[in-house]
Amino acid sequence: MSTLWEQLQLFGFNQYEAKAYTALVGLGTSNAYQISKESGIPRARIYDTLETLVKRGLVLLEEAADGTKSYSPLPVDVFLEQAKRTFEESWSQVGEELRSLEKREAKTEVSLTTVRGEENVLSFCRIMIRRAKEQVVLSMWEPMYEKLLPDLLEKEKKGCAIKGILFDVEQPLEGLYKHRINEYINKKTEERWFVLAVDGKELMYGHSAERKGNAYYTDDPVHIFLLEDYIWHDILVNRLVEAGSQEQLDQWILPEMEHFFGRKMLPESYWEGREGRKA
């Protein structure tokens, strides 16, 4: 029940009001004493709590000729309909006013925003995908891709191009490539990342949402160009490997990668039976 009381507080109830209304829904028509006993609200507070609910139209008051007062809850379906309508009206009004404020101040410089938490990261990504008009470019692992797939499918139906590369996904959408598996990728399975770019105008990248690390949102054209270009080169290398022998190309590409970056990037098992790392 405590969860229900907490949820009702999101609709403008305080704790006592939430307890009184839920108790009354369960009791039906009752007097203040019964409601106080059922809800656990002190007798000293039950009358002002019920008075507030009556003024809000959430509780109906009937007074008999002898002055006896009885209370009835607003029917649940009626309450839910009113709450839904009020929320939608408020949501629409707040959205319009916030967007108008956003437009007043012309941007003078690009921004980089840190986004934390799995749901926040996924929400940002969903909003970006829904805003896309021409193209979505992405690079991500299977868990995050599956959560965004419904929005990607909806956008694909509307003619928006979906392009990029995926890790551990067996049946990607058309336009998305499966990343080849090699020793480097196997080592990186615990360090998952993602990139999502929309229409060349906005970008989000960072730890894959399920890793619960940081992600970053930006409209900086330099960030967008570099990470879209990174995705394209990743696709290009995979296509070249597919056209040749993956094993032979990886034997050349992977050691060269370590040499270029100047640090260990492959597991020791990779070097077993091969010549040692380059100095």
C-alpha cells in the first residue's frame, strides 16, 4: 500500500490525503472515525484532510438532517480520467513553455552534457531517434540495441535510413553490419560502449546503457564528424576482412593496432604460438 500512497503523491496528494482516499475507496461510504481507523490518520488530522479532498472534488460529502456527515470517494474510473486529462494538459503546457524559452536564447557555442543512469541514457537515445528525419548512425552492443529496436523499427518504417555496426547481434536491421569477432573484441566484452548520431546534428556516446556508466550528449559538429567517421571506418575494415581472409588480415591488423597505440590491447593468449609483441 505504501507504494500506492507514494504514487498518488505524484498526482498532488500529500501523504494523509493519499491514505484517506485509498482507505475510502476500500470502505465505500464511511464516516470520519472509520476512515481515520482504516487509514491510520490521527483523529486530529482526519477532518481537515477530508475537507481538503472534498474541496478538490475527490471526496463527496453528504450531511444528514441530524448533522451526521458521511464521505464517499470519487469513483476510481472518474478519478483516473481526470488525473490523466490534467496530466496531459499540464504536460502539453509545460512542454510548449519550455520549448519557447529554449528558442529565445540563440546558441552561441556548442555544448557537451554528461548523462548518467541507464534509463536516462536510453531516454535520451529514444528521443534522438524519434527526432531523426533522414538518418540514424549507430555503433552498439546487443543489450542496448534490443531496447532501442522498437524505436528504430518505427523510424525505419517512416523511411529514415538506419546505418552502422553492431556487436553480438545475430539479425541486425538492413543497413546495419555485424562486427566480426576477434581476440580484441572478445577482450572488450566487459567494456561496452555505444555511439548514436542523428541527421549529422546531434550525438550521444559513452558506456553502453546497461553498464551504468557515463554517456555524453553533444551537438558539436567536430564530435559528430569524428565519431560518424569512426563508425564508417569500422564498417569498412569489417567489409574488407569479409572480402578476404579474416584470420590472415587479423594476424596483420591486430599486432599493428597494438604497435600504433603503444600499449597492450590483446590478451596474452593471442600471442601464444606467435612472435612476441613489437617493441
